[in-house]
Amino acid sequence: IDNKFIRSLISKIVDDQRCDFLPSSTDKAHTSSGAILVFLPGLAEIDALSRCLNEEGTTSGDENICTIMKLHSSTPRSDQEKVFRPAGRGKVKIVLATNIAETSVTIPDVRHVIDSCRVKESRYNSSTRIKELVTVWTS
């Protein structure tokens, strides 16, 4: 997964949303920011993208602009619950989640979804006679 590409895409979305908060904007539809939901295959990919997004000098790494949240089964419950709260006026919430959240969770303020099209799948390796968890392209 090209994390820098995803970061560039997120930065573009964030920049576009920030334009919506200019004082001249009177359109009610643009008075609150929407969240960006990114689907990734697993925790390692979530952590890697989180590190990439938090790099110094990036729009996504600016805590005054973005709030980056992880949604995974290993995330503490209190942090998972924060995903469902609005980010606040002028801030963009970025949620990094596995594809399990795709069918089991609804985050009300999501306006943009980025799907890596990769998932973890259990497969049997006949040569080693072991079940393996592998990352594959979604079909």
C-alpha cells in the first residue's frame, strides 16, 4: 500500500474541506467537517499509515487541523467510542480501520471513504499444512 499516495489524497480532501470553513461560506451544508474513513487490511498497515500521516510538516499531522483515530479490535474501547463523536468545527477526523468496520460500523459524519482494496484472508497452505493469514486483493 502506497501510504504517501493515500496521505496526498487525504491532504487534498482536507484542503478542500478547509476552504469550506472560510468566513464567506454561508452554506449550512459546509459548516461542519466530515470524517475521512480509510479501510486497510490490518493493524500493521493502520500503524504504518498513521506514522506516515503524522510526519512533521504534513497537513494530516497538524493536530490543529486533523484528528487521526484508529479503529481495530485491539484499540481500547474508550478510543473506539471517540470515533463516533464529531471532530469539532474546523477539524477533520481521519479514521483508519480494517474492512471489518465496513459492514459492522456506521460513523455518522463520514463524507469520504478511501479503500485500499486489500484484506486479510485465512488460507490453507497445502505444502506446509498450515493455515495462514495473508493479505490479498478484494474481489
